[in-house]
Amino acid sequence: MPPIEWHKKQSLERTGKDHREVHEWLDRDPARTAERHDVTKMHDNGKRVEEAFGEEALQEYIQHLDDDLKAKLTPVRQDLEKAVAETPACLAAECRGEHKNDKTEPADIAMLRSAGVAEDDIRHCVKVAEKALEIAHRVGGHLDLQLVGRGALFHDLGKARTHEIEHGKIGAEMGRKLGLSREITDIMEKHIRGGLTEGETRELGLPVKDYSLKTLEEKIVIYADRLVDIVTDPEGIVATEPEAEQRFEEILRKVPKYGKNEITLARYLGYHREIQGLVSPRQTGRPGRPG
């Protein structure tokens, strides 16, 4: 949302006063910001503002909320406009058999924003989708590239609500309401720690069922997610993406937050070995591994 100084400037241009007290009342206290921006409480909050700062301040309070809403919706609107503009070309390409469903679509990114996913999390999801599709192309074969790309892009949808371990379950529930396919919501639900067993779900307090990965598409998404975490680690663990793949086993064994525990570690190492065993040696520039 726009900062206080920006709101003050807008008020100054509109009224000749910066109405600092209104904007600080709305934005200065993080513990109360959400409540004071809640449009369902506009009547009560508006009365408080008017009583404390005057009638003109009430108008600026309403304008502040309107400006915040426009700032939040503008990126969504721009993504949707871009998606609409690109649709004729995409349909034409699909009719010619040229559409490969192997890139992130602006409309999907707009869906993440509309759901409330933070920009940092969206950037992570885009990177995971790009990495997953890159790996899928290197693996080759008859993979569902759309499932790989969209499964990766939406895997952290649940972080719109929470960053705790249940964000996979919550994301899958949100995805079903948005009309995403079962295959995509399965990836969203299963990506926590790379596919939990029923016993692990009991220990973690999640719905008790088998979250193990069944398809190569699922494994590629989960593998790409861990690789992106390593590549973007603020400690600068690796300098390049190829280095992350080359040192994957070493890093997971040495860095607890990536290996987690012996069960999780074994799962991720299994995906790494399976996928690297399928990657063409010509595309990796190094000998292929046995499957």
C-alpha cells in the first residue's frame, strides 16, 4: 500500500492540507492497521475520525481507503488486461498446434494476487514454475507441461492465509474453490516436505492420509521448489543454478532447513537422483546418472 508521505501529498493537492493526523491514524500503528482499513467498519471508524479531526478529515479518511484499494487492484487489472490482449494470439497459436502450455500466464499470476499472495511469494512461485519447466524440457518425454508449470506456480497459494506447515492443505482448499484441477491441487497439498507419509501427518497435526508423490510431474515441481530455495538463499549458498543441482546432496545433508530430517532428506535425494538420471547428458553437459 502507498506510504504515509504519498497519502499526505495527495491530500495536500486535493485540499491544501496534508491531513497528517488522519493518515498516521490509519497507517502508523501496525497492530491496528488492518482494523482501521476494514471497509466493513468504515461507518464506526469514520465517526471516530470525524469526531477527532473534523468533517474534512472524514473525507480524507474515505479517500485514503479508496487510494489504497486502487493501488492494490492496479497490478491485478494490468495483468488481466495483458492476458486479454494476448488471448487472440494464444488461441491462434493453439489452433496451429504451436501452443505448448509451457510458460506462466499473466492471468494465473493475477489470480495469485487476487487471492492475497504477497509479491515476494509470487516471485518465488514464478521462479519455481520457470525452473520446473526448464527441468521438464531437459527430461523430455511425454510430460504434461501445463501441469508442471501451473502446479509449480500455484504450489504456495496457501501462503495467502498462512506460512505455517498447513499452507499446503489450505492452498489446495483455495485452489478447489478457484476451479483448479485435481492434479494441480494435489501438487499444492503434497509439496510440504516433499510428500508426507500418513505417520508424518499424524506427528505434524495434518489430515491423516498419504501425501506421497505418484507422478514425475509432481516430483519435478517439488524438486524445483527445493532448488529455487537453495539458489535464492540469502546466505548465498550457491552462485548458479547448475551449482545447486551439482551440490544438491551435499547441501541437503549439511543445511538442516533443507534436509529437515532423515525421512525428508531421503525423499528429496530420491527425487534428485531419479530426475537427474532422466536428464539428457547432452543438455546437462555432464554424464547422466543411472536411474
